[in-house]
Amino acid sequence: MVLAKQKGPTPWPQATVGTMILIISLFLWPLVDPRKICLSLDPANRWWLLLLLAPVHHESPWHLACNVVGLWMTGRRLEQSVGTGLLLVLMSSATLFTGFLHLAFNLAKEVTLQERCRRADCALGFSGVLFAMQVMSSSESFLVGNLLLCLAESVVASCFTPKVSFSGHLAGVLVGLVYRSGPLRDLSQPGPRRKYELR
């Protein structure tokens, strides 16, 4: 019995394309008004529901376009590396963990700075998950550079677009780092995708 690397075309990135279709569809036909589902500590919000709804809704065409392009560029590369099923697991769990961490950051800022307005800091859109995926897909040699790039992108976006959530982006970066260094390291580690057939 010999293991031989399977030859053939690169598989279509089904999870990436499916997620793109989902967030575009929810922009055109939102389940609820996006202005009402921004993830925050506001006690009037049902944050456990917003953890699922906020990441897949977007406020404007520009916001949507940036995240769709980022998802195509990052998602298909990661999917070809880890596979469709595993990418779905990584995206779904990163969505929840990024949302939880964003809320934790805002709570810490509120307690530390004694500013109740921190409850109004909110996150909407898929970009936090994209930052996590970008860190996950970084090779070891480019990890530090990619981290600095992610942080720079977040700072610049926050400066020029007041509604951009820096804590949401930072949460995504940290979630990506946890995936690379924690128990899920082998799952999220990018590398050549191998398929084998028996001879």
C-alpha cells in the first residue's frame, strides 16, 4: 500500500463563497435593522443573540464590500489549506469568541475608566472574524509582520471611520493568535492541503 498525493484542480472554496453569499443576502434582506443589532454591553440588547446576528450584518455598501473582498482573499486561501469543513468550524467559533472578547474589552474599559458610555461601544460586521482568519493563515515567517499590519489597519480605520470598532478588530487578532498557539494550533495552522488515495 502506497500513499500518493492526489492530483487535480484546486477545490472550489465552498465555505468561503457560501459565507459571502450569506452576508450579501443579509445585507439585501436583513433579518432585522442592522442599526439595532450592533453588539454592545447595552442592557437593552440581547447580546447572546447579537453574537450571531451582528457579524453577518453590515451597515453600508462600502462596509459590506470591504468585508466581502477581505473574506474572498483570506477565506479561500485558508480553506484550501485546512479544508471546507474545518474552515466552517474555525469561522463559526471565531465569530463567537471574537464577540465575547469584544464585550470583555468594553467591560474592562468601563470598569477601569469609569465611563458608562463604553456600554454603547458596539461592533457590527465580519471584519473581526477576518482579522482572526488573517492571523490564522499567516506563515511563521510573516506572523509578526501580519500582526503589525492588522493592528495598523485597525488604527487607521478607527481614525478615519469613527464607527469602526477597534476593540472588535483587536479581539479578532487575539483570537487568531490563540488559535495558533493554543489547543487548536494544529487545526488552524496553514500548510499544504493533502489528499491521499490508496494504491
